[in-house]
Amino acid sequence: MKSQFLKKNLLSTFLPVAVLGMSLSACAGSGDKESTIDPSGVQSNKGETVEINWVMAADPDKKAWQDETIASFEATHPNIKVHLENIPYDQFDQKLTTMISSGNAPDVWNPNQADSGFATYMKMGALKDLTPYIEKGAPELDTMDKDLLDVYKIDDKFFGIPLVSNATYLFYNKDLFDQQGIPYPTTDWDDTSWNYDKMLEIAQKLSHDVGNVRKQVFGFASGLSPNAMAWSFGGDFFKPEAYTSGVMGEPDLLNEKNIEALQFNLDLINKYKVAPDQQTVSAAAQLGDVFMTGKVAMYINGGWGLGSYEKADFRWGVAAVPYHDGRKVTLFVDPWSISNSSKHPDEAWEFVRYLADPKTDGGAYRYMNDVGRTPADSSLFELWYEKISSQIGMDKAEFKQVHEGAIKYGREAENHLIVKFNTILETMNQTMSSVWNGSKDLKDGLKEVDQNLRSLKLD
């Protein structure tokens, strides 16, 4: 990895806006072949029909969009066929690594779709430099905010084109709030009266019948990782240089803010009985997540919930994450990338251009409109604010305030920035699961995680 790899904190670049198919060779077509050289010097053949492999993590919410995208792209690019492979989320990193190491990497994919993330695949040399293509001309990127486009610019070279810019919000169940006559949480991230103590007070009023599986309602739950919980209290499991160098280095597990954050979340479960335990959360996973049960009043989660919760049979909204000194929340700026070993980089680039196109018949517009994910192209934001606010019954200005506050207090996801984060996360979870279920003391657990992380060989 170059010494300047991921030299910027991605938040600073974002703020102005934060197994597999083996048929990778060309399919024989009729007619003469025209040999050309693509902008990066790779020879390709024009005039024949080729197939490119597009890999994504499996998500039923995206299937219709994927099918429409392929059909529309192929209709306007008759010489390119797109073969889609959806890989289960929990298998994504392992299978993708196998593909890359065996010389069968997909042509187009999103490096951040599971736990390893961009930094890992960048260090592997798996991502193609897209700079020559961009410099040649890509009008689809004209309305992309330059700072957002620069998120995946390393040493003056582009290795990804942003597809989505999900943030983190507090989702709340309007029906449960209305039943108790409690005002909805604020959309103002700078309202310091909306803090975790106030959130707990409201969660206690909303919780009832805990322990009775059929009747129980929990005032609060969290979809955050332990480190993201620490961020929300001004803490961090890792030192600042881990995010700028891509190397984990020495962890910083036992600082006071980390302990405060995790102990508060543990107390919500065990002391105050306002949050579900691990067993309840696992059981709810059959519906997608615990918020979809309709039995959780407030839930902190990523912005993908704006699309996923559209199927809920209750009314819901979004609000600011409670205030705490030093609070940060996670941003998920995902890119489309092309494999460095792609046999069809020209055709893959044409597909990436289509995926990034914000026009009404383009992939980016359809991703926003059909899937409900936060767009990465600034020209789509007003349409997105209108669509989502109408969908969930919120005032457009208030929804915009929630999102812009999440960007203001956001920072890029750790698995996007730190190499081999899937290994790091698995190591943490092996111990933290015992902490969450109450079989291990928090400080003892953090000491164990600290030791285990220090023993990892991540080179």
C-alpha cells in the first residue's frame, strides 16, 4: 500500500455535499473484430458481443432494480451482455477474495458491500485506476460533487465512482409515540437537550410488558456496531492514524468514552429493560431487523432503512441521533469499481457510466427512485428529499434537516478505511457477543478484545 493511501479522513472530503460466474471470456459474435486499445493501455476487441460479470451482495429490495438496469443497459448497448451474481452478505468477502486470487474477479462491483471494504481491496491491487476514463470524458459525472467524487481518489487517481451516500439516523415508530401522546424526537442535530439521558427517559415511557413475548414493546434498540456506539459518545476503538493509513495499528479499546458508551447500551438492556437482548434481536432478524417488528419505538440504523422500512405496517419517521459531546455517526459512501484484472475494462466502464447516470432513464436515478437509497449525485437530492418525505409523511424541510445533520456529524465507515476489517470485526464479535449476553464483564471483555486484536497478523 502506498504511504499516502487513504491519506484523507473521508469526512473532510464529504462535508461540502459523507462461487462465482466463470464466464468472463468474450462470447463469440458475428462479424469482423476491430482491435483497439483502451485508455489504460489494455487491448480489447470491438464489434463482438462480450459478457461482463456484475457482482452484488444479495438484497431482495434491489432485485427488480437490478433486472431493469440490465435490460435497459443491454437495450442501448447490444454488444454488451451483463451477467449478474448476487452473493449472500455473509459469504461476500470470502467468495470475492477467492475470485480475485484465482484470476476470476468480477468486472464491476462495490468493494464496500460487506465487511472487508475498499481499503482491503485497494491494498490487494484489485481495483482499476479509472482516471484515464474520467479524463477522456464522462458527462454522467458532471453533477457529482467534486469532493464526493474525491472520496475514492488515492494519490491523484480514481478507484471508484460513488453510487450511494447513506447516513445514520434515529428511526422512530410514530404509532407507538402517538399511543402514549409523546412528541416525536427532534430533527435538529444541534438541539443539545435531545441527549441520551432524555432518550432514556422517553424510552422508559414507551417500554411496557417486557418479557411477555406477545405484548412487549421496547423504547429503544441499536443497529450500531460497538465501535459506532463508541463514536456516538465521542470515543473510538482505534487511533486517528488507523483511518488515514489504512492500518489498524495499536487499538484504543479501554478509553473512558468507549466504556461509557458501551456500558450505557448494556444498561439499556439489563438495568433499564428498555432495549431487546441478543436473543430477541436474533429472532427479529427473520423480518429484516428488530424495528420491522413494530415493537421498537426508536432505532438507530443506517440510511438503507429508508427503503427497507417502506414495507412496514406502521407509520415511522427519522430524527437526529441523541446528542453527546464529540458525537459522530457513520456515513456509508459506496462506490462502483472495476477489477484491475478485468478482461473487458472498456465495456465495464460503459456499464459504470450507466450506473452513475442521474438522468431519469439512468442507473443512479432508478437506484434512488426504485430502491430508495440516498443518491450520490447532487442533482438528485431535491428529488430524493421530496420522494422520501412524502413516502414517510414528514415535512420536506425537516427530513432535509435530519439528513444534512447526519452529514455534518458524520464520518466514513471504519470498514471502508481500515484494511482487513472483516477479520478485525470477527475478532471483536467473538468476545463482544459474550459481553452483550451478560456472560462477560465489559472491562474484562474489552481487555480480551484488545489482546486479541494486537495478536492479529494483518499484513
